[in-house]
Amino acid sequence: MAAAGGGVGDSELRLLGKSSSPWVFRVRVALGLRGLSYEYIEEDLGNKSELLLRSNPVHKKVPVLIHGGRPVCESLVILQYVDEIWRGTGPPLLPSDPYDRATARFWAAYVDDKFFPAFSALFRSRTDEQRAEALQNALLVAETLERAFTECSRGKAFFGGDAVGLVDVTLGSHPIWIRAVDQTAGTNLLDGARFPDLAAWAERFMALGAVNEVVPDAGKLLEQYRASRAKWTAAADSS
Ligand SMILES: N[C@@H](CCC(=O)N[C@@H](CS)C(=O)NCC(=O)O)C(=O)O
């Protein structure tokens, strides 16, 4: 592994994760972009390990990056930690200009605070009525992200410009799940006609080597989502 900059060996970088987790996926992409190797430990979230409970006693969630024995929790915090520690081993996730950096942090927070709850409501919708309402909200948020892409990318391929940046990795957690929802629920959140920049960005991001190496199996996610949805629909029908 490139222990560059961090000053630790391979065995000292471990990631506690769950393969289907979007939050874990984004951390794995960031580690891959830096060319870092690490020990990946798959957690059973129904029976959390002592290591996870000890490493993230506040939230008890994955991902947790353990670097030289010290845990770093929360995916956005981990992304920025990786960016600071392993600077110089690939394009930085955060730009050097303070205003551009603040802008990237703003949109990354928007993805987690606004996009994810809106998408999650669509993901979990049980009835046609709930789905229609959730889709309207999610489309409004996607519209804002389409504008954010124009502002951040300045005509380049990624939110980060020529290279993938913090917003790319943060939002990049979600296209695979959006596709699963679109294919199952008949929605069109990644609508190329309505959101041409966002749809093209998603294609470009998903084609990256660092993404392909760690992307969860789309077929399995689709199966998992269809099974959950069948359960929710049955529960809604019987209530
Ligand atoms: N805000 C957290 C979210 C992490 C998260 O929700 N992780 C889920 C897996 S997808 C988890 O560990 N859930 C276990 C639990 O809620 O008990 C982050 O960005 O890291």
C-alpha cells in the first residue's frame, strides 16, 4: 500500500463496513482513488462486533476507518481525513482555494442533509400516493443538484472539475441505489432529459476504476430492494 504521508503500514489501516452501505462505498472509493490498501472487515449489523462498538461508541455505525489503532467515524469526516493525511498521492478531494473548499463542503452536506432524506422517503414509500409525493420532493432536490453541478464543475466532467472531488464521492454513493429504485418503482429520478448534466455525471462516475473495484453488485442490490419493497407493500395492504 501507499503508506505515503500517513507513515503507517498496511496492517494499520482497517475499514469496518457493510457491503451494501452507500456510506461505506464512498469511503472505499476515496481510499481507492488514493491507491491505499487496507483491511476490509465486513460487519454483521444485526450482531455488531466488539471492535465496532468500541470504535464508534456514539453512533455504533459503519463506516469506521481505523488508522494506526485510532478510529475515525462518519463518512464525510473520514473522506476529509483521508484527503488530509494522504495529500499528494492523487488529486485532492478538496480544492486549495478556501472559497471553493467551503462550496464543496456545503454541497457535500446538502447531499447528506437534503438529498438523502428525500431519496430515502422515495426508497421507502409503500403506496402509490406516498411514492408520488416523495418523487416530487426528490425531483426538486435533484433540480438543485443539477444547478450545483453547473456551479461546481465549471463545464468540466466532475463536481470537482477535471478530477473527482468531495461532492462527487459523496453523491456518488447513490446512483446505484437510484437505479435500483427507478427500475423497481418505475420512477425516473436520474432522468437524462430532465437532468442531463447529473445523468451524464452519474455515468462518468460509475465508470471510474476506483468505483468499479468496490461497487456493490447491482443485481444483488436490486433483488434486496425488491424483496424489501414486497414486504412493505404487503404490510401497507394489510393495514
Ligand atoms: N452518517 C453516517 C451514516 C452511517 C450509517 O447510517 N451506517 C449504517 C449502515 S448503511 C449503519 O451502520 N447502521 C447500523 C445501525 O443503524 O445500527 C455516515 O455518514 O457515516
